[in-house]
Amino acid sequence: MIYYFSGAYEQKLKREMNIDQLFSFYHEKKLVISTIEYKKENPDKTFKIMLDSGAFTHFQQSKKKGIILSDKDIQDYTDDYLEYLNEWGDYLECFVGVDSVPDPENVDPTYAEKTWKNYLYMYERLRPEIRDKLIPVFHFNEDFKWLKNMLEYRHEDGTPIDYIGLAISLEGVKKVRIAWANQCRKIIEESSNPNVKTHAFGVGVKSVLEHINVTSTDATSWVKRAAFGMISIDDVAVPISDVQEQVIGGKHYTEKSLAHQEGIEKIIKERGYDLEDIKTNPYTRARFNIEDTLMWLDKVGDKTLKYKCDLW
């Protein structure tokens, strides 16, 4: 599984650790270019770069301003994105099509059709050398006929779609997300394109990823937890900073049993970290969280899917 660490933060750390990254076209296009230039100057860095269209962010930011995006707004945004992709797409592992963002609580059936038509529009206007890097998106709560449509579609040269994005709901219980992702997998396996690659958007929860079959995923949890004074151990966020101890009651690791505290501190020491540095330095916590995910990925690669700490 490819795990793309999302977000513009801690670039020095991410580059140093040579980890795969996902960026958003909406507000990180300049950062993508600087990252590409960095890779050119440092050929030993092999990390992959994935680019999201930023359509969801564009939608949300406009909504906050009281703006309802028109078809022309989306068209203009798509054309700007296409121009960018045709210039920089050779250096990207893959990139996501501009999708129409649905409201999970009130799904508009025309959204899925618009997303599909926009994929076709973009595919036709991309340079032939990079077209197959374009990823269409199928969203939670959309009619499965649109997923089947993607799977059965063939381009003019007879080739199927190479990569499909699955926008798994981040709402509700994990069981719902897992069931939906597995329903998608069943449809994929029964289609004429069973080997299509799949990307799960924004799924960083290991206990979800352990129960679904996808090619790649992305998440910002590593940096969000670090910023809010937490470290990740297995699938659990552990509040550890002194600031967190003052603002949350009963959840800080020092408010747990002595055995629990000693267990946390033992893990930190075994992984080569200093407890006080972990408590006070968000950069150190970010590194710890990245390494925790990389350890889990190694276990997944070894088919050891039960990755649970005795402390939990």
C-alpha cells in the first residue's frame, strides 16, 4: 500500500524522510513545483508526488464566502488545472480529476454524472503521455452504477481506466466505511477491470485500512496529532504534551494507570526518542508519527495485519 502524507507542513522533515506526499492544487501548487525542483536537485530522493484537484476545498471555501460555484466557475478551475498538469504532470505519480462534491446527506444524482463528464473532458485535453495518471472519483452514497461505468469504460485505444479514487465517508462508524469500501471491491473484482488501482481519500485510520483492499491512501492525521500535542502509537492518539495535560481532563497519558504510563514511555525510549523532546517539540512528534505509520506499513507488507499494542 502507498501511503501519501498529506499537507504542506513539515516539508523539511518529509523531504528528509523521503516519504510519499499528496498536495492540493487549490492552495499548494507553488509548493508542488518547489518539491519537484527539490527532487531534480536530489536524485536520491525517490518519494512519489500525488496531486489532488482541490475541488472539495474550492467548494468549501466558496461556501464559507456565500458563493455557490457555477458550472462556468468549475470549468475555469478545471482549465487552469489542466494547464498546470500539462506542464508538470510528468513529475507526478498521479493526479485527481475535478469532481463535483456531493452532500452525503442529500445526494444530488447529477453530481456523479458531472464528475464523470469532467473526467472525460480532462482526459481528452491532457497530453497523451500523462493521461493515464488521471484519477476519476467515486463518492460514498453515489449510485454504484457510476463505479460500474468507470470499470467498464474503454478509451479510444481500447484501454481501461488505470486508477479510480474512492471517496470513503469520514462520517459515521468505521464499520460503515469498511462495508462500503468492501462493496466497491466486490464490484471491482466482478468487473472486466478487476486489477484497476484504487485510492482511498483521507483514510488514515489503520483499523479501517487493515480491512479494505486499496492501492493507496492519504491522511493528515500525522501532522494534526503532532500539532495538538499527541503521538500515534498503533491506531491510538496519545495526548502527551504538557499543554494537552492542562486543557483536557482524564485523557492525558499521565492520568492513566502507572503501568500504562510506563508502557508509553518504554515505547518512546525503544524507538529512540527523548520523552521531554516528545512532550515539547511538535517537529519531533511529527517524526514519531510518520515513523509509526511506516512501521505499520512494513507490517502490512509482511501480511501481518494485526498491529495492536498490549496497552490498549
